[in-house]
Amino acid sequence: MTYLYEEVLDKIENARRFGNLPGVEVSRAMLHGLGEPQKGMPYVHIAGTNGKGSVCAFLSSTLKEAGYKVGVFTSPHLVDFRERITVNGEMIPKETVTRIGNRLLEEDFGVSPTMFDYCMAMAVLYFKEQQCDIAVMETGLGGKLDSTNALGIPDVAIITRIGYDHMAILGNTLSEIAAEKAGIIKKGSYIISERQEPEAEAVIKKAARDCQYYELNEMDVKSASELEMKLLGVHQWENAAAAIKAAEFLLKDRSDRKQVIQEGIAQAKWPGRMEILSKEPFLMVDGAHNGHGVAALKESLLVLYPGEKFHFIMGVMADKDYENMVSELLPLAEDFVTVTPESERALQAERLASFIRGKGIHTECATCVEDALKLWKERAKKETNVDKIKKTVAFGSLYFIGEIEAMNDKIGKL
């Protein structure tokens, strides 16, 4: 049976894993059944808690600027499924998703793939068809057992900042979480690590003892901060620095390396990360969905808009440490609007609002994203006095940010 595009997406997005095989084993079986399409494909592997997507954006933009044909695999998507698989910034065509999706769904791999397994296999097949010079692959969860870890030995492996996230799966300590992330480190790769807490750093260094290893330092970050870039936020300087170090290694034989890197960093885009959707009235969205991400958001707001307070719109998953996330932003908060994201795992808006009200901050509940944005617009109309105008920042789950992004065209009409 041949499925149409929407039917392929429905089948893939609702795929469930049965049995105890981890993603890496499932993907190995799938890749073997497909004839090992990953063989001979140079790639960069990126793991970490925060910043993976930004590093992908900086590095792929730089390699594209160098003339490479670059395949990029990331997750989750914000608006369109096809955002997960791109070549030189262009999303995989719908007809290609349909064709490759049907091929994958017809195969009996002897295992039960999840959506992520299907997506990764689709990306590898597409990148091979497109004869990509290099692929930039972001882990989905962890590293050691992640589906992307079936791809072999990467040319470069990058570990971004590690913090507390997905603790029920990855572990309760930074050492345990770092051990999962460091599972992408393999002998023969060039390893780059962003600056880590001491316990995470020790784990990564031990895993990389047989590799060429580089840990970013203050000078790397300072140098990156001096470059022109579209991605806002002081935390992006370190993500840019990680991409720069990887590009320097991959482009080491290029005499124009410095110029290529500067232009690539300047052109990099990554939607939903401190992205300003509207300047008047002001609306910024950011996918800060855990404690580390919210701390980075707070630091950036303090640097970019010193002395200001903000209206916050918040929607998160129930398994996140929302109490600490809220507490982090309380000193900057004028008020909050809470929303329940469209997900089975979502934290209910009223529960979140009740907690914030308990901290003495005025909070309203919105029934949906559209209602939250209407509240934003109504509030902006009332703040006619320039001295009273407050900027609005929507943050939380990437699914929630995706809902706002999907309404981008409507924002001006609300």
C-alpha cells in the first residue's frame, strides 16, 4: 500500500517502540537493512543539554559558505515536519518525504522503530541521494543509546553545555548525564566540548582520553562575541565558538578559512531562539525549556535590556523543573500568562499559574496560544505611556514556541 504525504507523517509520528531495544540498536538494524547508506558519509555529531540546534545552525551555515553541500538533521520541528531534514538550508521536499517514507514503512527491519528512528533513516537516505559533502547530526536524547549513535565514527563530535534534563532517563547527577552524552565520543574523532561543570568535565575528558580533545576557554568565547551574528543571547557566543572550532578543523587546508567562518556565523539563523517576532509591540520567543535554558535567557535579557521588566508567556512540559524556571525569572517579571501546550506531556496552565501566583506575581491563564497572544496585544494597547511599555517574552517548550511560530502571519492581525 502506498501512502500519501499526510498519511506517511501520521504513520511515522505515531510509531511506537515495542520491546527493550535502545534507539542505537534499532537504527543499526534499520541501516543494515537499507544497505548501510551511512557508509562513507562524513559527519559531525552534536550532543548536550542546551545549544545543540544553535551549534548546528552556526556550523552548517559556515560549511555552506565554504562551498560544501551540507545535510542537517535536528529535532524537534517547530512548525513543519520537514524542518528536521535540510540540505543547505532547504527543507526536504514533500514528495521526497512521501517516497522515502513509503520505502521505510514497507520494510520489515525486525525491530519496531519510533518516529525519531524513521526520521534519522530518512535523513541519511536523503543526504546520500543529494550527495552531501558532510552531514551535521543532532542527537535526540542523550548520546550513548541515541539512534544517531549508530552512524559510525564522526569526523568531529561536539558536546554542548550539560545540565539537568530528562533525569528520569539520563540520570540524577551531572556525572551520569554527562556519561550518556559522552557516549558519542569515539576514537578517531576530533572532540570539542563547551565549558562544563567540573563533574561533567571529568567524565568527558576521561571518555576522550584516546582522542584529539579541545575544551573551549574564555578567549574562544570572547573572540566569538566580537563577530557579527543574527542569533541573540550571550549564551550563543559559546555555541558559535564551538562551531568555529569545528569549522577550523574541517577547513584547516583553506587559506580563506577566517573569512568563510566570519560570514558563516553572520548568516546563521535558528528560529525560536531569542527570536523577535514583533518589534512594535515587542514579542520575543525563546525555546528555554529547562533550568539551564532559562538561566541563559535571563542572563541575555539582563545584558540586552538592562533594568527592564518583562511580561512573560510560559508553556512547558510537566516533567520540567518549572518551579526553578519561574523562580529564575521572578526578578525580571512584571507578570505572567500561562498556556497549556498541545502535548500529552504538557503542564496544565492553571497548575503553573497557581504556583506563580503563590510567589506574589499577577498571572493569567490563557485557554490557547491564540488567546495568549490576544492578551499580549490588548495589554500593549493599554501601555500607551512610553515609560510603561514592557517587552513580552514567550518561552518554554519548543512545541509551545512552534505553536506561536505557526501563528506568525496572524500576529499582526490579532
